[in-house]
Amino acid sequence: MDDRLDELMEELAPDAQDLEVDPWRRPIRLILWGILLTTVTLNFLNLDMLLPGVGLVLMCLGFRPLRRENGGFRVCWALSILRLLFAVAVDCVLATPFDVEGLTLLLYIPSVLLQLTQMFALRAGLAHVFDRAGAERRLKGMNLLLVMQILVAALGLLGVGNMGILGLLLLLLYVGIVVTLFKLPKALGDTGYALRNAPVRLGDLPAAAVALTAFALLVAGSYYAGIAMRVPASEPFAPNETALPLPAEMAELLTPAEAALFEDAVDIQYKFREPETMPDGTKIQFCTAVAELSEQRLLIFHYFHYLEGGPKYSDGFDSWMSARFTRWVRPDTGSAQPTGSVVYERDGQTRRAPIRDLEGGYAVTHGILWDDAGDRVFGNVYAPPDAENVRGYVLYMVRAQTNTALTYNCCINFLHTGLFDTFRQGAPAKMLFRGTADSRWKVIHLTAFTSFQGDAPEKAAPESYGFTVIRPIG
């Protein structure tokens, strides 16, 4: 009988390879990779959106087999699903070009609360495992991770951005703490506590593929839907036939009321720019015209024409003038708001639509070395994807601070966007102000003119600036 029992025990003894298989390794590693990817982000190629999404899916997969182990892991499992759904909702909102003041902070707070709650629940779940096994709690790394999570959340809430060397050191410390936690599976396995895996119907890879595909489709759908919703309503357009001393392709875009503003012009000067070809092959022609009026006023007319392509994903502009002008945007000028339109052909018909968000006012443009603050005229250019021969303009008025001849500058800073350029960055005009626009997709059309009170100084003759002077008809 004793010999038979010894034989049975040998048959039941685990294989050496089976002893090397740690049931805690896979779920804990998935969870730790999820923590890392949802906290440490890379701000290029939209990785700040993609990597956290992948991390949240990994956390769902990691907590899925642990959900029946104890209450802490069950809370983590539920919160991982909630965080994933919340992240999808947030990215769907931020993928659109709509920009609501304070929205980022409003969405950040619940996201941080969910994350911290999940971290505390994870610690509770791990502590329960050690306690059930009667082993010492080996949670030093987890405690440090909680401290770092709270610190990172506080810095984000305070709006602390680039911290230089200190920020790099904090990042390295955080990554180091997470790396030390990869020893957790061995610590849990050493307790001898048997993991009760919860059954699953779908494997990890198929589940991850389904979750990430649904995530991508929902966010991409929101991106395209947001652009479509921003395209302004159009109406049939008949070209303006008022005789004006302007190039015909520019004059025909004006409304009768806008054309009337040019009737008393003393001089009208304009300058075309060589067509600019964008990285996606879109070709745009730019021109700036100025009309000198009485009382030291100038009408500034910025014209753009898509010779090839169009504003498929929305474009934007920011316009500024010489510091020698009192701008129309100041309350004491009594000048009208800027006007402008986009004209295009669609379904065999010429149509006209307003420029989206067209306004003027005080704005700050963020630069590399310093910020440029002042009055701006800005807006966003939208047209249907199938629009052809897209062209448009913006028109506004300024007043000179002197009644003598002067040389001044007019500038339009135009941003053409490609696929996903505006993703989570708002409308193109906002990108220009925030300094997040890629310079390869940007055109700066700067022109110099001389005007007011008689002939221009000899050294500042109009011809030396490359523009054409046209006298009013009649």
C-alpha cells in the first residue's frame, strides 16, 4: 500500500515546466503596461490619444481574469471598463473642431478621479491576496506608484506644462517605479496563493482587436462628423458686376454693399503671390489689396484661390496689420465688423457660404521665443469635400495714426490642414494662435505698401514693392 501511494504522489507531482508558469504574470503585466501607457504619453503623431487607448484596453484584459478573485479586483475591472468608455467619449468630443472654453479641465477632473480610484482599488486587491496567503505585504512599489499618480494628477490640475530637467527626472522616476512593479507576479507566486481565473468567452487578442477597432471607428467618425457639421450653409451665388478697379476674379466676389466701400477710393494697390503648393498637392493663390479712403482709412482685402484642391479638412487664417494703424477692432473707431465669404462650384452650380468664426479682436499668438499680442482678424475656411474651384476673401477696415505718407505692412497667415492635423487641436485659427501649426502647411503672405497724403517718398516708390497701383474709374 505504501509503495502504491508513493507511485500516485509521483504521478501527481507538477512538472518542472509547470512550476515555471506563473498564473499572475500575464494579467499583472498587462495591467502595468496599461498604467504606463495611460500615464506617460508622447505628444506627436496623435500618440497622446492612441497610446492611452491601447493602455486602457490592456488594463481591461489584465483585470478580466482577476475579477472573481476579490472585491478590489472587481472594482478595478468595473473601473477599467468605465475608464475605457469615458476615454472614448472624451476623444470623440476632442476629435471635433468645436472648441469650448474650459472643456479640457472639465474632462480632466473625472478622468483623474477614476484613475486614482482604480489605483487604490488595485492596491487593496493586491493586499487582500497577500493577507489571504498569510504572507508579508510586498507593496512598497505600489505605494510609491500611488504617490506619483497623485503628484502627476496635481501637476496636471494646476496646468503645469514642461518642467525641463525636473520634469524629465520625475518621468524617469515614474517609469522606474512601474518597472520595479514587474516583480509583483513573482512576489504573488511566492505566496503559494492559487489564482482563481475567471472564465472568458473571447481570447485576449480577439477582444483587444474588437475594442481597439470600435475605439478607432467611433473617434474617426466623430472627427469626420465634426468637420461636416462645421461646413456653413451655402446659397446660390451671382457674381458682382459693379465696375471696380480690382482684378475681375476678386471684384466678382464682393457683395454690392462691400463693393460700394471702394467707390471713394483714392488709390487701390494690390500684390499677387506666386501660387503655393502644399505637401498634399493643394495649390493656393494669394493676393492682398488695399484701398485708400478719406480720413486716413484703408480697406484691406485678402483674397485666396484654390487652383488645385480645397479646404478638405478645414483651413484657417490670422491677419494682422502694421502697428501704425488704429485697428477697426477698437471700440472708438466705429468701423464695421470684418466681412468675407467662400465661393465654390458644386453640382454644376456656383454657391456662396460665409467664412466660419470670422471675427476680429485682441488675440495672443504663441511663438517659440515670445508671444505676439495684438488685434487680429481671423476665421476658418470650410467647404464641402466635393466643392470645386474654391476661392474666398476677407475684408476689413483700419485707420492710420498719421496723415503723412507712410509705408506699412499687411499680412495674412494662412494654414492649410491635412488628414488629422486638427485632431484634438480645435479649429485651424486656434492652432495658429496656439503655435501648434506645422510650418510646412502654413503660408505667410506679407506685403508692404505706401500710402496717404500725396506722392510717396522717392525711396519708397510703389513699384519697388512689387504691387500694382490702380486709379479709380472715371
